Amino acid sequence: MRSLAAVDKSSSSILTVPHVVRGRVVHGADLIHNSRDLGTDFATPRLDVDGIVWGRRETLPALDLPIEKALDFLEELGRRLDFDRNDLMRNAFENSQRVSTLGPRVLENCYRDIPALFRRNLMQAEIEGSVGDPARLDGWTVYRPTGRRNRLRASLSGLSPQSSVTRRSRGAA
């Protein structure tokens, strides 16, 4: 990571990557990064780490939102992420081509597949596989261990757009 002072600020070849922090889009080109595969420079805003996380005494957003309402929201989000109707998705695809080693056809298919990750039946299956009874997410439930070992789940970082979206959809549901 380099400071912007070390790079020509007027260069239009630098891809700027906005971040979403607490529901707001943060733009900026304060830090320059270099993609490890293609050597492409891209810039991100400098983020205040204390401003990203909620304090212990702050109420978390949607804390009391029932899981069914969260699934309703995510299902609708999936519909709105349609590649052919969403300019932001197509823009993300175009920008991703500059830093991805995936070919254009494969990368486009990755973006086209993102809405499917928000299908209700898939999210419900993930919830049931992870926590069992979805009622556990909406309040207190009785838990009786069965003596079976828990499965260890690892989320490996991937290079495709789906890996990021999958982790977000699983974390939100």
C-alpha cells in the first residue's frame, strides 16, 4: 500500500474503489494499492477504524429485526442485483475486469449469478445448516447438546465476486 503522494494523482488509470461504511458510501483516493496479479493500481478512501465498528454501548442496527424480515429484505436485494437492469452491477463488472485474472465471460457470469445467492430457499438452508432452528435467531430457545461434534466451517478468501457476496449474505441472514 502506498500513499497517494507517491503516485500521480492526475492519472485516470487509477481505479477508485468506494467503500460502504454504516450504510453510507465513502469515496476517496487516499491510499493506493496494487493488485497482486495484474499490477493494476487502485485507490481507496482512508477509513477511520473507530468509525466502522459500533461501540459497546451503541444499539446495533436491525438488532430486533425478525429473521423473516431480514430474509424479505435480502430476497428483494437479490432481485435488484440483476446484471441487465442494474447499472452499478455492470459498472462493478467493468471495473473488476481491470484487476481480475478471470476472463470477461467468466467474470460476467459471476456477476450474473450473484442474485441467485439471495434466493430465499438457499438462505433458509444456510440458516438451518448453521444454527438449526431459525427461531434461535429471533430470541431465546432451549438448547440441548446432542453430544455430536460441531462442524468446523472455514470461509476462504476468493477472487470471484460471489465469494464476497456469499460471505455478506450469510452474515446478514
